[in-house]
Amino acid sequence: MSARQRVAELLEAHQPNDPWGRLVDYFLIGLILANVVAIILATVEPLAARYGGFFWSFEVFSIAVFTLEYLLRLWSCVDLPTREGQPPMTRLRWMLSPLGLIDLLAIAPFYVFYFIGADATHSMLMLRLFRGLRLLRLFKLTRYSPALNLMISVLRKEAGVLAAAASVLLFMLVLASWGIYVLEKDIQPEEFKDIPTAMWWAVITITTVGYGDVVPVSNGGRIFAGVVSLVGIGMMALPAAILASGFYREVHDRNATYRRAVEKALEAGRIKESDAEELEELRDKLGIDSEEAMNTLIEVRHVSGSGDRCPSCGRPFGEGESAQ
Amino acid sequence: MSARQRVAELLEAHQPNDPWGRLVDYFLIGLILANVVAIILATVEPLAARYGGFFWSFEVFSIAVFTLEYLLRLWSCVDLPTREGQPPMTRLRWMLSPLGLIDLLAIAPFYVFYFIGADATHSMLMLRLFRGLRLLRLFKLTRYSPALNLMISVLRKEAGVLAAAASVLLFMLVLASWGIYVLEKDIQPEEFKDIPTAMWWAVITITTVGYGDVVPVSNGGRIFAGVVSLVGIGMMALPAAILASGFYREVHDRNATYRRAVEKALEAGRIKESDAEELEELRDKLGIDSEEAMNTLIEVRHVSGSGDRCPSCGRPFGEGESAQ
Amino acid sequence: MSARQRVAELLEAHQPNDPWGRLVDYFLIGLILANVVAIILATVEPLAARYGGFFWSFEVFSIAVFTLEYLLRLWSCVDLPTREGQPPMTRLRWMLSPLGLIDLLAIAPFYVFYFIGADATHSMLMLRLFRGLRLLRLFKLTRYSPALNLMISVLRKEAGVLAAAASVLLFMLVLASWGIYVLEKDIQPEEFKDIPTAMWWAVITITTVGYGDVVPVSNGGRIFAGVVSLVGIGMMALPAAILASGFYREVHDRNATYRRAVEKALEAGRIKESDAEELEELRDKLGIDSEEAMNTLIEVRHVSGSGDRCPSCGRPFGEGESAQ
Amino acid sequence: MSARQRVAELLEAHQPNDPWGRLVDYFLIGLILANVVAIILATVEPLAARYGGFFWSFEVFSIAVFTLEYLLRLWSCVDLPTREGQPPMTRLRWMLSPLGLIDLLAIAPFYVFYFIGADATHSMLMLRLFRGLRLLRLFKLTRYSPALNLMISVLRKEAGVLAAAASVLLFMLVLASWGIYVLEKDIQPEEFKDIPTAMWWAVITITTVGYGDVVPVSNGGRIFAGVVSLVGIGMMALPAAILASGFYREVHDRNATYRRAVEKALEAGRIKESDAEELEELRDKLGIDSEEAMNTLIEVRHVSGSGDRCPSCGRPFGEGESAQ
């Protein structure tokens, strides 16, 4: 195995039981979390005054590590089994992939800020904005969370309906702002002086946050606000309902896919060694836990009526296995 | 194709890849959104003072376009395949359809306001109300959002149970208002002076908005308010639960309808050209995405056991297709 | 038909198309709603001062009607098909049934108040409490809402899990009160002076109402409050999740019950006249809409493969029927 | 039966109809609840001053009972059918089991506090903290709530996805704190003086609690806060959706397990006496109610087509049984 292959393996595709690969993962996860904590604490003035030097050294160290990581990933990505083709094109494609862009975003602000210099950021606001951009390093963590996969999959499949729900919410916001502006402007000319200002009240009410800094006081305004907050209940219900339906369908579909694979493997009566491995890989990819998988196996065997013995191990089935 | 047929097609039923039809859609959507933004900004006094002329010109231009659109739709609706019968009746029916009324509502306030004149609106409140009516143009957008279809379908099917949940909510509101009025009137005679006034507190609490402008201070009132806000959790849960169940059932039913059509088409062993087109149309109408449709096809083939070849394309099935 | 039978039918079990039965229903529903509005408005002092006589007359009239209704129901309940046995026992059982108790509760406060008199209610608080008891007449409406049936059924089946969720909520409330009391008592000795007082903050925070009248100000208190409000999100999620699962299962079970009845009726190949009536009755009882029922019929026919003709009407099936 | 066996039975595994076992249960549950109420009330100063002696006596009595209970459980746990092996190891394993630790936690603070003494708790804060630790006795109640079982099972199965949702929430919190700090620090230098301080606003807004003690006032800050509170709706929806999907799947899986057992028992055509008992036990363990179980039986019989008679009782099936 070449050094480049080994680096690719360590950074992206190591076996779950490779100790060096896990060490690299844990080191990078730890560094990202330490970075976020440091960036947050560096905004606290007493701490910044006292430990400013340490924060700066830690930042330089982190940037060095993340830059090295970026370059190593860019160099080794051509050896990943999922990325084929000519090296230059593969590297460009990796740079433009979501994970590649996130890795670039984690280091770019530092260099931009360093070369342009503090003079270019005229105001304190821009300075705070630039410093905080480093918080986007958090997104580097998405690489390590397999459970996010299911959530993102559900969100992508339900995107159409969620967008429709969001546009209904925007309709409601506009109409609520208009209504309260009509009803309350005469009494509270400052708080509801125009529709954009009234929208602040509308969004805080319809999301049921309810700060109470702007509140209707006329009878008409209060009745209208009551109706708007009842609508708010519905607005909370819509995304929950869409996502609940989506989660169940996604998990159900994944189980069905796994079930079809089990049925196919069971056709010959017994599960072969090679099929068992493929099933295990598919199970991992679909995020099905082993208890669920065992139940699927029992059910499939039960329906196809392949006798009283487990088709994969050959031992007789007891009912103890079917009870959870 | 006559000019009227072409207009009908452009406005209502053009093919997805007809560039002129899409241009008309995008122009109208853009104009509606620009209108809403303009109406909102026109309430901001400095902007109204400075760009008042521009806002007025834009309003006249928009009304001209929307009036033209309304007349063209009214003229051409007799050529739509879904509307048959005598032209005068068809036109009247279109005028009274929800979409026809929305289109009328988008232009009517302007003409009413113009002919009756500003003198008829004695108060500023009426003036603001009239001007804001133009915001209802937003509803013209419903025409362009196919995903709203699913939401409206779910809401219609669950209307009975949602209405029951709403009436339970109203029961709770009345009882909560009465309870807090009994317990707090002696201490806060102004905030809880009668049940209608106490209802303001009840609705803001039960929807968990919680402004904090009216708050119980006695021990009895606080205990009662705690119970009411716990009931509020349940009130938030009811519509979410009803809709989640409804969304899942609706999507499930649509998939079942599609599955039956696939089974029927597969009866002969292979899907014919004409059936494939019909299936595609049905898939579009039911809002099933192509991945889901592919899975259905694989499953149906699997259950009916029609061999190892795809019944639609005739190629042998690999397991790569069943994995997601 | 005897007069008693006719009264029983009018009040409890009339056919949906019996005009007199519907008139009785609408009159009673209208009277209950008018009562609630009158009771609420009678607490508004200017209205009470001006229309006090009218409110009193309306109250006497309502009590007369509700008393008559109660006596008629008590008299005629022995003729209801669902209540058999000896008249005295049947009447007693009706009196003790939930609906019987609600009807008694609607009139009893008036008589108790009338005979004991205003002198017995020493304080204004008791007076307000007694007057408001008449609001419980609202519960008489439950008789007329068939959709509540599904909700009550779900709530009853999920009662065990909902009670467990409620006890988890109570655990959290006690622990949150204790924590904030420990952390904030030194800084805000009045607002968090003991655990029962701190519980007011805890319940308003964990239900996400968040009035803001009592708010932690120390760093420790704010961190703890942040954790408590994140727990609040979970507390909102639990009942919604339990009920969503329950609603779906309940609707699914009802559809399965209906499906079994359809399968039984279809066994002979065609649905007989008498079976069709029974199916219609069952459909009504289970609250399945006609579109759903039609889909079930199509599916059952499809699975049992009873040819290309509708088994109930004998006409050939087109695919237009299977599309929604 | 030896005394140790009887004690084990009374405390842990008595039959549901054993009156002495139920008495022990009710006594312990009552004592725990009385303890919690006493601990809460003892923080109220007037009550503590007046009934301090009683609270102390009750505490000593409770500790005596709970210590006795702990020792008896430790002594008798070796006789439980679920715990086998050498007594010393079994006892150690019980001590380290969750229930054993909870029982220890209920009494340990008293002894620690008693031997170390009040002098060791320098501050009032530590004193309040120690006294409140006794509230953890509440967790002893988990032993008696079988419905918690289902909830814990769902939470454990969905733990991965819930953790992913929680980390998304933390991302959002960090980004929201940064954003509002950038936008509002110039205007409200005290409320948003650094990111940790701004996080207080972020968590109260994103959980939709919305106290209103810290509120953005600039236009930029308000627009950003509106976006954050809309994100809050989604954050509320995620756990509800994940749990709803999880609850439904868990209940569905349990029903499927029970169904498989029924199918197995029905294979011979009729359910034998011994099978019926086993089914009943499994039904109890899985928490399936008897109505559900009856429906499963009817359905299984229906599908396997075992005639028109109930396979367990031999009587002919009427359709009255299939209607709910």
C-alpha cells in the first residue's frame, strides 16, 4: 500500500477497528470542538485580555493542522474507491464537493483576514463577523455523524412539502402583519408604524416565542392576536406532521429494501457466507439495527415457510428468539 | 391551433418544456412577489414620501397586467380540456371557481377604491384596510405550487377531526378564562375585570405564546395557570398528531393507488409503451417521486414473481437496483 | 309508535333525514351556545348593568328548557334500542351515565343557588364561581360531535403511555424547581424563596410559555434554565408523538375492521342488498369516509381477483375509478 | 417457601392478585410521594419553623423504612428467578443495577450528610443542594410504572437520530449566538457583551420560551431573531417527528411479534391450553391490550382461512366480534 493510499484510508475510509484511523478521527473531532469553545470564550473580554496570547497560538496551531488536513485530503482523494477518473479532475471535483467546500471554509477566513489585514475591517461589527466565521468549522463535524444521514435524507425527500408549508407560513406572516398594522397603528404609532415593523410582532407571535416587548392593547388588536396565535399552533403542527410521516416512510422503505435483499438471499433455502456479508454491509449502509434485522430474518423465514430451522445457522428456531 | 387555444395553453396548461409558457409563469410570479414587496414598503413613511410616484406607477402597471390576465383567462378558459359545455356557462363557472375569485379579488379593490374615491374612506383605519386588501394578490400564487395540493388534500380529509380538536380548544379557552377570572379578579381587577378580558390571558397562555403582559400573581391563580399551560402542551400536540397521521395515510393511499395501476399494467408480463405513459402521468398527478415509483415497480415484480427480468425494459435485474 | 318512543327518537336516535329531529338538535345546540355567550357577557359590568333583566329572563327560560329536556330524556330513555331491562333500573343507569350527569350538571347549579340563596355565598369569589358553573353546559355539546368519538377513543387507548409521559413531566418539574431554587435563592430571595414558589417558574418554562415575570439572572441559573427549556422541547414532543402514533393506529384498525367486513360480504362474489346496508352502517359507525370505503372495495376485489366487474354493481371496472 | 423467597416475592415479583404484595407496593409508593411533598414543603420557611420537628421525625422514619427495604432487597434478590448464580456475585450485580443504585441514592445522602455534618456544608447553597438530593427518591417510582417501559424502549432505539437532532440544535445555538452578538453588541453592549452571554438569548428564543428579558432592538437583530425563531419551529418539530415514527414502529413491531406467536399457536388449528397461557404472558410483557389481541386473533384466523369458528373457543364467529 502506497503512502497516499494509507493517508486516504486514515482520513476517509478506514476500517471501524483500525486504531490509527480512529485516533485521527478523535483528534480532529477534539480539535474542532476545542476550536469552537476557544472562539466563543475569546469574545469574553476579561478572558481575551488575559489569555489573548494563548488564543492566538491555539488559532495558529489549529489553522496549521486544518491546512495540512486539507492538503492531505486533496492529495489522497484520488485513491478513494468512490472517486475514479483522472487525478486533476477528481481533485477539482473533491474541492467543489460539499465536504471539500466546508474544509476550505474552515481555513479560508483566516488567510483572507491575515492578508487583507485588520485595517480593511473598518468597523467593530465587521471584525466580529470575520472572527466568528471561524465558527463554521463546526460543519466539519458533519463528516463524522452517520445518523445525520437519515435526517438529511428525510429532509430532502420532504423538501417539496416543507417548502409549501414554509410558503403558507410566509402568507400568514404577511397577512398577520397587515392586520395588526391596520388595527393597532392609531393606538401604538411607534410599535406598529408600518408593515415591516409590525412583522416583528407577527413572527414572534406566530412562532409562539412571545417576548412581550410589543403587544396589542386595543380590543380589536387582541382578538386578532388571539386568532394569529391559534394559527401559530397549526404552523407548529405542519412541519412536525410532515417530518413524522417522512421519518416513518424513510425507515419503512429502508427496512423493505433490506427485506427484499434477505428474501433474495433466502431463495436457495439457506443464506450463503458471501450473501451474509453483503447483507451485513447493506444493513450498515441503511442504518438498520441488528435486532430489527434479526426480526426481519425471522419474519421472512416465517412467511416463506422454510421450516423450523434458521436458514442462516441451521439451528432449530425456539420462540425465545421471536420474543424481544 | 387558434389564438384562444394558444392563450389557454400558455396561461393554464402548457407542457413543462414549453419555454413561452414558463416565461409567462415566471413573469406573473415575479410580478405578484414584487407587488407584495411594494405594498409592504409603501407603508413605510419615508419611502412613501420619497418614492410615492413610483409606487403609484407600479400599482397602475400591475393592475393593467392583472386585468389583462383576468380577461384573457376568462376569454380562453372555454378551450381548457377540463372545462366543457357552453361558453357562457363555462365562463361563469370559471368566474365563480376559487381561482377565478382570487384573480378577481386581486384587481377589484383597486377599481372599487378608485371609483368610490378616498372621500368614502373617512378614517385612516379604513384607508389602511383598503390598501392592504391588495396583499390578497398573494393568493394568486397558489396556482403555481403543486406541493400545496398534498397539504390541502390532507387538511380536507382530516377536517372533521381537526374541527373537533378546535372545539375542544374553545371549551378549554372558555373554562380557563372563567377560572382565572374567578381567582384573580379581586387582586387584579383591571386585567381580569370580566371573562372576555380574561380570555386574552387564556389564549396567550394556552397557545404557549406567553407575552407576560397579563400574569396571575395570587397562589391560586398561579396554580391554575400552571395547569392551563400544561393543557396547552396537549393542545399543541393534538393538531400535530392528527396531521401526522393524515399525511402518512394520504401518501400511503397515493402509493397504493399507483401500485394498483402498476400491477394492472404488469398483468400481461411486460409494461406496454402506452401503459408506461399513463403510469408516468398518474405518477405526476399523485406527486410520487421517481425513486419511490422505481421501488414500487421492483416490489410488484418481486411479489408477482415475473422472473428475473425487468418487465418494462426486459433487462435482467441486478441487486444494485434494489439498494438505494 | 307511542309518544314516548317518538320523543326518544327525536332526542337521541332520529334518522339523519328526519326534519323534526334535526330541528330539535339545532335548537338545543343554538340554545347552549347562546347560553355560553350570555354567561360570558353577563360578567361585563356595563352590559350587566344595562341588560341585567334580559340576562335573568334568558337564564330562567334556558333552565326551563333544559329541565324539560332532562325530564323528557329521563322519561323516554327506556325506549332506546341500546338500553334494555326494567324501566326504573334503566332510568337510574341513564342518570349515572356520563351524558346523564352532564345534563344534570347543566341545571343543578341554578336550583342549588336558588334555594340556598345569595346569602350563602359570602364572598364575591364564591358568587363568581357559582355563576360560572353554568358554563359547564358547554359539555352538553359533546353529544352532537361524532368526530370527538375518534379523539376520545385514541386518548383512552393511549392513556397508559400518556400518563407515563405526564409523570415524567412531573419529575422534571420537581427537579427543575429544586435546581433553580438552589441556584437563584441567594440572588432573588423573593422570586425563588422556596420550592413551591420556584415551581411557578419551572412550569412556565418547561411548557415554553415563558411569561418573563420570573427569570434567572445568575450565570448558573441561566445555564440551568437553558437546559430546562431544552428539556421543554422534549416534553412538547412526547404527547405529540404518542398521539400521532395512536391516531394512525386507530384509523388503521378501523379501516382493517371495515376491510374484513367487506371481504366477508364479497365471499359470495357479489355484495348482497342486505350486506350493503350493513356495510354502510358499519362505515358510519367507524367514521370512514366514502372515498376511503370505495378504495377498500377496489383493493379487496383486486386481491381476491374477482374479475373485472364491480362485485356490488356488476359494471366493468375502469381505471378512472382507481385514480383519486 | 422460605422467608427469603417470600420477601423476594413480596418486594419484586408477586402475583398481581397477591393482596400482601399489593399492600407493600402501595405503602412504598405512598411513602415516596409523601417524602417528596414533605421535602418540598420543608423549604417553605413558615412551615419549616412551625413543623420542623415533624419534618425531621418523618425523615428519620422514612430513612429507616427505605434502609430496611434496601437491605431486604439486597438479601432476597438471590431468590428472584431472573437472577441466578452465586449469592455474593448476584448481590453485587443487584447493587450495581440501575434499580439498585437508585435505591442506594435514596438513602445515601442522609448518611453522608449525617456523618459529615452541617459544618462541612459551608454555604447555604450547599445545604440546599444536599437537602434536595433527597428528591431523587422520586426515581424509586420508576419500578412501579410498566408504561415507562415502552417510552424508554422507543427512546433507546431512536437514541442515534435524537442525538443527531440534538447536535443540529447545538450548531444552531452557537450560530444564533454568534449572529446576534455581531448584530446587537454595539446597541446593547451589556445584554450581548460576548457569545456566552448571547447564548442565553439564543436558547430562550430557539426553544420558543421567549421570556422577553433580552430582546434585539436593531432592525438587523430583529430580522435575524425572526429567522432564528422560525428555525425554532423546525427544532420543535424534529424530536416530535422522530419519536412519533419511533412509537409507531415500536408498537407495530410488538404487535408483529405477538402475531407471529399467535400464528405459531394456531398452526395446529386450535390454540392449546398451554399456548393460551404463554400467549397471555407474552401479551402482558409486550403491553398489548386485550382488544388489540382479540383483533389479531381474528385477523390471523381470517388470513389462514381456518373456517368460521373461533379456533380458541370453538364457537362460530359472528361479525359482531369484528366490529369494535
